Amino acid sequence: MESPALRADLTDPAALASLGHIEVVARWIVDGFLSGLHRSPRKGFSVEFAEFRPYQPGDDLRYVDWKIAARADRWVVKQYEEETNLRATLVLDVSRSMDWRGAPSAQRLTKRAYAEQLVAALALLLLRQRDAVGLIRFDDAIRTSIPPRARTTQWRRIVAALAEPGGGRASDLANALGQAARLVTRRGMMVLVTDLLVDVEAVMPALRGLRAAGHDVTVFHVMDPAERRFTLAGEAQYEDPESALAVPAAGADVRAAYESTVTTVIAEWREALAAMGAGYELVLTDQPYSLALRRAFDVRQRRP
Amino acid sequence: MSFLAPLWLLLGAAAAVPLLLHLLRRNVTARVEFPAARYLQRAEQEHSRSLRLRNLLLMLLRVLLVLAIALAAARPFVAGLGVGHGATALAILLDNSLSTTALEGGAPVFERLRRATRALLLAATPTDRLWLVTADGRLRAGTREALLAEVDAMAPVQGRGDLPLALRRAVAAVQSAALPARVVAVATDAQRTSWTDAARTGIPVTVHAPVAEPPRNRAVVAAGAEPTRWTPRGAISARIDAPDSVGFRVVLGERTIARGAVGRGEPVALRVAPPERGWQAGRVEIEPDDYPADDARHFAVWIGAAPSVSATPSAGPFVSTALGVLAADGRASAGEAVRIASADAVTTLPALILPPADPVRLGAANRELARLGVPWRFAAIDRTPGVARGDRLDGTAVRERYRLVREGAAPSDTLATAGGAPWIVAGLRYVLVGSRLDPAATDLPVRAAFVPWLAEMLGMRLGAPAGDLGAPIFAEPGAPITLPVGAEAIENASGTRRAVGDGTSTAPSERGVWFILAGGRRVGAVVVNAPPEESSLARWRAGELAARLAGRDGRASGTADAWVRDSFAAGTRRPAVTPLLALALALIAAEAIAVRTSRSTVA
């Protein structure tokens, strides 16, 4: 077992991000995370026919399609795709509000960078579990839509998609969730990674729809620590980059009230999601990824 | 409250900073991107009341903090801190003018003022700086005991003094002291005429003055002989200020020459031809009242034979006619003692000298003036019309005159000018006129003032014995006077003699007539009377006077105890720096608590 101090999933995200590309870093994170688990490999995967290929010496004779051999005098082998009993869709918010951090870049990742790293690690983790993983990126529109697959190339697709642009001036989370529902017709797992700077009422119907379809829904509420504690100082017009909202305030004067309000908002989200059986996890961008991974892993483990 | 460094109060303007920040915070121009602005907006909406109260409280605490620091920097002194009074620079102006000799309740007002002053001095401490100023402007500095001794030995002066001057000196004294508490304490009878000219002091003034109305006063406000030289007849006139009729007595020398009673506003006029000769002292007195200082008024007169005068034909017909008038009135007689002649015809002094009728004689006239020792010469004739200026002669037209040119340094007086140049000059035993006394040259001989002017010249300037002053010197007690050349001493009617020198001297402080002695004989008189204004005992109310002297910093009191308390009230002010700094620290702590409390409350 690796030392906890060397485990990437326990390392400061900003420091980790400076060490390599998202793909590399995600592998470190997942490796580190998995090395901390008492893992029992899952068995009983069902298989599903995918294609034929010519027989090659050494192939298991059980997979030779004898009917074709008898009919065409040609040996072919049935190629099966391993199928998981879970289809997971990662729904990532890439709106402009996610492109923000409350500290210099050397100290903290933007919410979007943190979320992308988290999504990459989650995808890899799930793929290694032989689950099918898909990705939906959205802002004010759907930017990326990758159906869930369990192929080994799926993760690279997802990583490549994470590099695509976003940054729209709104978060149409309801639309994104609707798209996810259309992509995954079977019961599965929906993981939302967003800063939840949306109205609860606008999102709840879509979430209820997902839950009604039998999906497990988990929301990772990504927040910058400055949004949680309002550590900004000074007197200024604080402007929402996605709307025309500008609030004049003095940091020191409103800090306590702000923190109280944010606590209330988090509680409201947690309560609303819990009421429909969805999971909620607050993730601060200065926290290591292990927390979120643990949460997703637990959800996965509850699934058959 | 007073301040040692009041300029630091300007720092108090910084209190506007938190106030403006509080008022203008919605106008901030800095813009910061903050995605969670919706939470901020909701926080302000949900906690608007508590935020407003908290902001208001914090603003108030911060404003108070700045003000406390500014006040502390200005080094204030505040009353009510500590016990007793702090070091005080105290100048006591004790009014000992003549009016304070008026009796109230059987005792002079001055005694009451003296007692109050003693009480004030006894309340002083060794840390105080003390001065005592009297009505004559004399300033004394010293310890409490030394000034108490001065007060005990003090007596009222016989004049009005100069209370505004005394006040200025008192103010200057306390302003010179580097003490935070500076006060001028005035004990006065608040006589209106004494304080009319007093200016605002700019420092605190406490006034102790009688509350009661002044006593009803009867006063001899004027008395004099007319003319001042009797030859030997003359007149005495007096004016008595009384609310009703009053009896009077006129004394010449030691002899009562008249008694009577006058009604309110009636003048006293008395024609006399006394047998006395030489300089005589006289007085007009009334029945005593509660203010005895003005119950008598003195005068002096020279009594003797009328001067014998001769006029040459060169003097002109108008002079001859005027001399006839004077002779008929007994104010001149025919003789050779005084001559009136043109300069080329005069042979001896005393003389009233006129220009020669013929300009050809001008050289001879000037040679005669030189021979007689007259330090003036006739110069070129000037026919420019002009107007004379001088006593009794104002407006007299002058059409032809010889310019008078001074030669020599002998003392002389210019009695009148014409066209801005000397026209009539006088010196020892001569009077020199620049124009002939002819209507063609001047209007003087045809004016009504001509005969009185001529009588005055003969009686005062020319008829008096050599060295005689001619007219008495009138002065207030202690006032500066100029004595004639050769004066050796002054002597009053009771024989009290004081040595003096000629030139500038000081009038005696005792009222009365003081004869000037020169060469063993009386050559003049100094008449010392209190100024008539001292007879008006009308008073300012103490509050009015205090406000007049110090505005809002003026305090008035009718009792000695209150005066003492008021005078040291400024001294009860103590440094307030430490309490203010403590207050500032408390405000800082309160601000921190307010911030923390509101945070926990909101959270």
C-alpha cells in the first residue's frame, strides 16, 4: 500500500494539477484511491455480443460460431463486449461561473478545473470497475454529449471532451439532466458536478424525473472556499459573471451574514435532494479528491 | 472645556470618513467578479435589519473613536474632574476709583470690594499665579500673602483712574502665563462712565459688583472763576447736579463769600470784588451726601489791580476804543505797564506789538524786535486773503499780513494762524500780531470777540507779573501736568508743600488748589478736581458688564462667595487626555465586540 502522504487523491488539487496533464493526474488519483481500498473484484459480469472476427489460433473454441462455420466454412469467433450492471453519466457544468477561483492560480484551481479533474478521475474509476461511463458537458446549452460506454477507449474520449470549450453565460442544468435521461434509458447512475448557482425550483423537476426513472443521482456541489466563507475583503460591487446582478457590499460587514446564508442554501439543497433520495456532497476546491471519490464509490457499491 | 492644542481639533474632521463611508458605501466604483453574488444579495435581504443596525453601531463607534482621539490630541481641560481647582493665572482688578468711596449701608463700596478681593486671594493656592491691578493701571504680581498686604494697605484714588487700561494690563498679565486656566476677576462698582470704553478681552472675566442701586448723588460738577484773573472784580460760576434743590456755599481763601440754595438745573453765578490779592484758592461746596467726593469743587483765581495800558497812535483807533471799553469796565487802566504799539514804536516790554503802518519802516521794526529779544521778525507782506484759526479768532478774515519768521530758540506760542502760517504769536511778555488792527488788513478789530481777546491778552499774557503763569492749570488727581519754568514747589492752602521741578510733573492725588511757587512767590496754581464723570454713579448691571467685557466667557456675581467660585471655575478644569484615551480604547473594544457579537448573532 502506498503511503497516504504520497497518494494523489489525498494531495492538494492545485499542487497536483501542476504536476501533469489531466489524464495523467486522474490516473494517479484513481490509483491512489484504489490502493486505499480493500478491494474485492466484482464477478458475474454478463457479456453481450459485439462483433465477429476471424478465428486465430489460441482462441477459446467456446466462442467459435459453429453455425457460420457450417454454413460458410469459415471460422469466426464471436466477439463479446463486457457489460456492466451500471451505466453512469457524469454531468459537468462548464458555465462561466465555474471559471472562477477566489485565490491566485498557484494556490487554487478554478471550480471548472477542479470539476474536470474530478470527472476524469471518476470516469476512470468507474471504467476500471467495468462500468459504462458517459459525459454531458453543459452551460447554457449542451456542449458535449458522450453516451455511456465501458470500452477502454471511452476514458480517452471523455478526457478529450473535457478539453473542449464552455463558458456560457448560464447553467441550463435542467436541460442537461433531460439530455442525460435521454442518453441512459436503463437505470443508472447520474453524477452532477456543478456549482449549483441555479434556482432550486428550476432544477428539481428534472431531478425528480431522473429519480422516477430509477437513476441514482448524486450531486457534487463544487464551491470555491471564498464562496463558502466570503474571504474577499474591501468595499466593491460584487458582480455575477453570468447575469447582470451586482451587489455592493463591504466584505467585513456582510461576511457573517453571507456565511449564514450559504449555510442555509447548502442545507436547502441537501434537504431537497435528500427528500427525493438523491445524494449531495459539498466539494471545496481546496479539498483533495478522495472525498468526492469516496462518495461516488460508495454510491457505486450500493448498486448491484 | 478649554484646549492646550486646539489645532488638533481639526483632526476631528476625520470623523467624517466613517460617516461618509457609511453614507456613500452604495456608490463604490470597484467591481469584483463573484459568481455567488446571488448569495450575497440574499444575505443582505435576509439580514438587512441587523446589518443596518450593526453598520450604524459600527459607524457611531468609529466616529466616536476618531473624535475621542482628536479631542485627546487637543489636550482638553474639563471641569468636574478632581477636587479643588488646578493652577490658575488670576489677575484681580480691584476698582479703587473715586466712585467707590460712595457709601452704601454706611460703608464705602470700596470696603466691600476689598473684602471680596481678600476672600478671592485667600481661596488661591500656591500653584496659582496672581496679579493685582488697581484703577490707576498699576500692576502688582506676587504671592497671595504679598497681595493681601497690598489690598489691606490700599485706599481709593481721588480720580476716576483708567479702568479700561487696567483691564488691558490684567489681560496681558494672565495671557503671559503658561497655565491652562486664565481668568481676570474684576471687583468694581460697575460705574457706567468708567467702563464705557472697555473692550472685549477674549478671556474669561468674572465680575463682582454691587447689586443695589447706587445712592442718590448731589454733586458740584463745575466751578470756576471768570475771568481767571480778577482786576479785582470777577465772577464765580458753578453748576450743581442734584435731583432736587440743594444748599451751597462759596468759599474764597478761608472766607465764605456766599451761601444759598439752587433748584434743580439752576446755575450758580456770583459777582464778587474781594479784597484779597494774588493767587487765591476757592471752592463751591454743597451739603454732604453718601458720596462726599464730589460735594466740593475747587477753583483758583488771581486777584489784583487791572493792568495799566497805553496805546500809541500807531496801534490804530480800534485799539484805543477797545481800551476805553476795558477801562470803563475796570479791566484796564491808563498807564505804562503794558504798551500797545507798532513794532517800530515800541520801546519796552510787556507789549502788544503790531506791524508798522508804513512798509518802509519794516527794517526799523525788525531791529526793534531784535533789541527787545522777541524771536520773531516781519517778512514780506502777503495780501492773499485768508481765514484765521485760533482760540476766539476762528473765521476772522485776514486780507493783509506780514509773514512772521522765527529767529532764535526762545519759547513762544502760536495763538492764531492765517493761511496756515503763524499770524499771532506770543512769548514771555509779548504778543506779536502779523496784521495791523485795521479793517483793511483784518476783520479782527471789528469783530465782537476783539474786546474779550484784547482783555485776555492784557490780563493773561501781558498784565501778569513776570514769571506768572497767568491762568491756573486744571488737572485730575495724579494726571501729568506741565509746570512753568522756574517752578520750585507746590503748596496747598493748608501749607503742605511738595518740591517739584519745572517741566512735566504729576498733579497731586489730593483734590484742592495747589499754588506753584517760584522765587519764593506764588506764580500760578494747579486746580485738582475729580472729573465730573465720577459724579455719575449710574451702574452697569453686573451681568451686562461681564458680557460687555468677555461675552459668553463673562460671569457676574453679586456675592463674594459666588465670585470666588466663578473665578476659580476655570481652574477646576483638569486634563482630560487620560479619560479620553481610555474612552478611545473602550470604543475600540466595543467595536471589536460589536463586530464579533453581530457575526455570531448572524451566524
